[in-house]
Amino acid sequence: MAQIRIEVYSMTAQADKARNLERFLSFMEESAGRGTTLLLFPELSLTGLPAKLSMAWPHPESLQYFHDNAEPVPEGKSVQTLIEKAKALGLYVCWSMTERDADGHFWNTAVLIGPAGYIGKYHKQNLAGTEAFEVEAGSDPCPVFDTPIGKIGLMVCYDKVFPDVVRRMKLAGAEIILSPTAWPGMDRRLGSLDLMMQYHRWSGTNRALENGVILVDANHSSPAGEDRGAEGGHSRIIHPLHGVLAETGWEEAFVGVELDPQAAIEEYYAKLGVTEETHLRRLQEAQTRYEKRKRLREIAAVNVRFYARAGAAFASDAMTALHARVRTARAKKR
């Protein structure tokens, strides 16, 4: 067990991938200069967020922007540039970007690199709003990577709303969860009364406390003067027992803390008066119940869709038949 320094950057990314890459490289150097071990950037912060991005409507311009700026992982040019920088600085770095493969698939992908190079990636599974029109949902389980600084799990933004996501990673041994995020608020003028922004904060805190993990959550920040629908900021580092250790505000900023992840988890169990084995058994029981309910929901959803479509088709055909009989009856009277 050893102390590490974790930093999280609440970044205002631009719709300019080259410029975002320059800022990544610059901030990596600054962060390494402060003795940082692990650095987290927000969701799609390398790719950038297009001006017409909306969770309510799939604008063609946004879709085109994301596809134009996607690249293979880890073979892509930007990823390789960041890998070489991380190796030179001895730094672990995580972010999210749009990825494309040779078969034409597109994902919102979290990437983890470190002093030894590429470590792994994760495709976002739970897509928010119209994101499903822009990228594909991932199908593989959330990965956990065994690194010299601890076992690291990856998720992206809206994934954290679903308790099973972090629970599965905890059951796989995760100690640190990294969550690149692009979570908007309603209106930053509401301050702490902005429930959308608070939902972002509550979800991350709940997942850390439920599972006994360090959770690091990096959200996009908002430029000055942008209020309604502004990105929610409030990037944070969360302790499983003590809650939020450090947090940014709405504006672009970074925060960092020094901690021992394994010692934090040991303290969590000691203070709660429960062994890790007992906690993991309870989590597994909860996961088993969840999987059963999920299966029932899937069956119910299939039946609802089928009978709704069948009912609509029946009603349409019945009306067509009725109209045909009426026309036939009228024709006979003539």
C-alpha cells in the first residue's frame, strides 16, 4: 500500500480535437510537475463537444462531428501521442473519446494509459437521451485493470446512475473507479438548487459509499456567461467513508488529493464493522437479484412491444377491411 496523488480536471473542451490534444499534453506536464500519479479528464474531452449537441434531438452536425473525429484505440494518432507522453511523464491518464474500428463500429470509449503504455479501454454501455443515434452501446462487462497503483475500473457518465455497473466492478476486485463525464446542469444560476447537477453529484457519491471504492468523476466545465443547459462541472474525488475529498465548481479547474486507496478501503470496512468477505457476499446477492429482475424486465418489454405492434397492426387491418366492406356495399347499391 502506498500514497498516490489523484487529480481530476474539469475541462471546457472545444469542438477542436487538435486544440484539445494540445491542452491535454500541457495539463499532463503540469500535473506531473505536481507529483500526480493518476489524472482523469472528462467524457469526450479529447474529441470535443459540438455546438449543436443535444440530449433531446440528434442533430446531423453533431453525429458528423463525432464520426469525423473518431479514431481506432489504441492505434489512433492522438492516442499514440498521449501514450508516449504518459510514458515520458510516468503518469496514469484516463479520458473518453469517440472510437471507430475497421468494421465501421462507433463507440464512446474510456481509455486508460500509464507509464508502461496502453492499459485498456471500455465502451460506454448506458447511453443517455439521443446518444444512441451517435454511437453504439458497449456490450462487454465493465473491465477492471490490475495496475501497480491499484485495481482500476472504468465507466462513463450515465453508467454511474445504475448501481449494477460499479457493483460488478467491485465484485471483480476494483479499488478505484474512473468516470469521465459530460453531465449538463439545468441552469448554473440556480447554484446548488440545480437538481440536474446535483443528480450528477449524488450518483457518484452513492456508488462510492455502496461499494467501498475510491470514485473519481471528471465532468466538463462551463465557460463564463454560459448558464442555461451549461455543463455541470463539479468534478470530484470521493472516499468510500468520508465522501467528497475535493471538488471543483462550475468553472474550469482541477483538484487533487493524496491518498492510499487500499488503506481507505480498509478504513471503510473497519469503521462499518463488517468484513470485506461479508460485504462482497451481500453485493453478490444484490447482483443476483438484479440479474433476475433484469431478465423479467427484458421479457416484459419484449411482450409489450410485440403485443403493442400486433394490436396496432390488427386495428389498422380491421379498419382497412371495414372500409373495404363499406365501399363494396355502396357499390352494390348503385
